[in-house]
Amino acid sequence: MAKAKLVFVLLVAALFSISIVMATETQNHLDTNGFGPGSLKSHQCPSQCTRRCSQTQYHKPCMFFCQKCCAKCLCVPPGFYGNKAVCPCYNNWKTKRGGPKCP
């Protein structure tokens, strides 16, 4: 009975360790995709913001704020919406009311 408990505890510990390693590798994969903090030069902001804002109906305000955020953070998250965790500066910049500043 004691051996079964030991095996069970070791199995749980191994699975936990594997999940931590997988999560770390996933985070590193996101950071090395060319979208992390400081991954852009300032002259790349307009093209990246055009990509980011291409599917919104509010194109002008999206472009304005995206370029402002890109100039400060030097990154634009991948995709058209969301994925802001890849770029913490972009994600954490808030308006006076506490809403997201960057699209």
C-alpha cells in the first residue's frame, strides 16, 4: 500500500513538472516569434498597425492608438484582436478610466 502511494505521488510530481516545462516552452515560443517587447523598429509601426487594424470598422482610431502604442512599446501583438500578453507594455498601458489604451 505504501509503495502504491509513493508511485502515485511520484507520478503526480512528474506530470506537474512536465506541465511546467510545456508552459515555459509555449511562453518562450510566443516571445521569439518576432512579436515580443522591443521587437520592432519605429519605422515598422505603420505596417504592423495596418495589419492589426485591417479588420476593424473603426480603422482611423485603431490606427491612431496602435501607432501611438507601437511608438512607445516597439511591438504590436500578432493577429487582429487579442494576443496582448505577448507585448506587456502594449497590454498594460491604460486610459485615465482604466480601459485599454492600445487596440
